[in-house]
Amino acid sequence: MSKFTVKWGILATGGIAETFARDLWPNPECRGVKDIEHKVVAAASSSSAKRAQDFLKEVRGVEGAKAYGSYEELVKDENVDIIYIATPHSHHYQNAMLCLEAGKNVLCEKAFTTNAPQLEALIKKAREKKVFLMEAVWTRYFPLSIYVRDIITSGKIGPVSRTFADLSMHMLPEKTFEDTHRMVNPDLAGGALLDLGIYALTWVFQTLYTTQSDPKPPTVLSTMRKYKLGTDEQTSMLLTFPPTSSRGEAHGIATTGMRTSADPDGKASAGPAIRVQGETGEIQIYHPAFRPTRTKLVLADGTVEDKEWPQPGPGEGSGWKNGFGGTFQPEGEGQGMFWEADECAFALKEGRKEGKYESLEESLVIMKVMDQVREQNGLKYPEKIETLEYPVKL
Ligand SMILES: NC(=O)c1ccc[n+]([C@@H]2O[C@H](COP(=O)([O-])OP(=O)(O)OC[C@H]3O[C@@H](n4cnc5c(N)ncnc54)[C@H](OP(=O)(O)O)[C@@H]3O)[C@@H](O)[C@H]2O)c1
């Protein structure tokens, strides 16, 4: 049987764009996924076609792929089925609207947009154009995340009443980032919340919201420590989820920051970064919240199930490596971004317009929580990146 091939266009040529494009190369069969395959058929840079060509040289299996010097050219390419957007958060609204207006399916990096009204406008446009739209919260598609959600819905740890989740990374901003860097720059929607905090929120949501048949949006209380540029360097959130048909009220404690670490010695001595607590046990997930590879199930009856979740790949001897930010996984081990790409492929194959493990409605609820957290703490970005106007040249 011939496989369903998804033809990808990559919009932006930065760090994560390269990681994602590389992860599309291993044959999906090496992770037990049949019937689909991925192909990068085009990439675009906002600066020059040469930059897009250089980008493609870093990726395997892209022979014949087109290199464009503008995003506008990419969205006109009829050979492209779906566009992966990998610009800073500040640009997602403008870039995604460009793709949707052109009738393209879209996988957009987190945070989806700068604010909830922008996401609402994108969802409306995607529905109007009848195309697929999904937030690239890759972690949700890992087998590890499916296992955790299954544990919760199976009732093994009883009704869950609390989740603690931290994604803090020790990267003292004044030493690590120039003031123009997207992690701290207000013009690029910088700060810990939208970049790292969203993963702490992902764990709170996928354990207290996604797992429920009748989930309800939480209320939120928060506090924020600001960096000298006005963006947040540390944010703590307390979410209260109303009762559902399978549990009572539940609390989510989501924290993020750039001055401390969820795993200070890199050996998990500080314990798990995430704890999902039920009445008869808990499930723990170890740092980092965005790419965890270890879980521990601890039940009140003494059962302990410690599991490792290495990312599959073409294996040793393949000469292939992937990673992010200068850190590479061992030869032949995948980064894990292919799971979300596979979900896009299955959605396109089946004619679905949303991802299976994070609906657009849920992405929107999370975006609304982040809006409230920013409002409670007076973090506003420049109007040109908060606006609903389109098109705006950034
Ligand atoms: N899933 C993950 O694990 C993960 C990890 C890191 C980042 N991310 C997300 O991916 C997005 C990009 O992050 P990144 O680390 O890849 O950023 P990056 O290395 O700075 O790359 C961003 C790219 O966006 C394009 N761009 C367009 N206008 C820009 C502007 N005004 N300033 C800066 N770049 C501009 C540039 O490529 P061209 O102009 O050449 O197109 C640039 O290379 C963010 O939303 C981030 O949250 C996700």
C-alpha cells in the first residue's frame, strides 16, 4: 500500500526550524508509525533565498526542495500541503494569518499567538478556509504523555486533585541573552511565561483538563518577577479547576523562571519536575517538562513503576543526529518533534482540522490564562504585536 506523504513547507530558518526539519527525516517506521511519510519540499527565510538554501543544506532528505527569500512566496507554492511556523511568538499571528489566507494548513510553534484574541481570529480564519490548524506543543504527542493521560483516565491514581509543574531553566538572562534576544525582548513577546511557562501549563492542563470529558476553564492567581526590560524572568501561577463528573475541584501550580532550575545538578537529585497527585497515588515526570524521558508511578499500595522513554530514531551507525541549542542527542536518537508531525499527517489523511490531543478550544483556554497572568502583573507587549490588525509589517 502506498504511503500518505505530507509535503512540508518550513517558515523561518532559526534554531527550532532546523530541529523540526531534521526530525522529519527518519523513516516513521522506526517509531512504529506506518502509512505516512514526511517530505520537506520548501523552506523560506524572511531575509534571503540564500539563507533558506543554507538552511536546507543542514537537513537530510530535502533534495529538490525550493528555497524562498520571503514567506509570501512560500505560501503560494502549490506543492506545499502544510506550513510549519517557527518565528518568534510576536510574529505568529501575522505569519499564520498569511498562511491561512492562502488556504494552507498550519502547524504553529508555541506560544500560539501573543494573546487570546489573536488566536480567536486565527481559529475563525482556519474554519472559514476549512484548513487544519494546530499549536506545536510537541510534548503532548509523545508516547510518554499518552501514558500519563491514560494512567489518569484509567483511575489508577484515583481522582486527581493537584498537579505541580515546573519548567525553570538556569540561564541568567543578563549573562545569557543580548537585550534584542527573543527570550527577553518585549518586541518579540519575550519572557519566561510564553516561552517556558507554557510547558508548565501544558502539564497542568493535560492532567487536569484534557483528561476530563467535561473540562471547565480554571481561574488563576499569579505573581511575576520582571526582568530589566519589563518582560518576566520568573512567574508563578495557581490555577483552580472546577469539579468535573470524574473528580472534585483540582489545583494546578505552574511555575517557570530563568534564575533557578527544575533540575539543578542535571541528575534529578531534586526529584521530579512534575507531580500529578491523586487520592491513591501519583505520577511523576522528570525534567525537562518539554522533552521528558522518565516517569515514575507511585501508588499508595506500594507499587512503583519507573519508566524510561528514549526517543526512537534510525539508531547508531546512521550518522544522523538531532538536537536544539547546540545540545545533540546521541547518534541516531530522535529529538521527538516527529510525533506532532505524525499527528498532522494523520489529521490531513483523515480530513481532521484539529489536533487530537490539544483542541483549538484548549489552546485558546491556555492563551486566555496567559493573558490573565500578564494582566494581573502588568506585562503588556507593544501594540504592533498585540494588534488584531492584519497585515502589519513587523
Ligand atoms: N518546540 C520547542 O522545543 C521549541 C524550542 C525552541 C523554540 N520554540 C519556539 O519556536 C519559535 C522560534 O524559536 P527559535 O528558538 O527557533 O528562534 P530563533 O532561532 O531566533 O529563530 C527565529 C527565526 O524566525 C525568523 N524571524 C523572522 N522575523 C524575525 C525577527 N524579527 N526576529 C527574529 N527572528 C525572526 C528568522 O528566520 P528567517 O527570517 O530566516 O525566516 C529566525 O531565524 C518560538 O516561538 C519558540 O517559542 C520551540
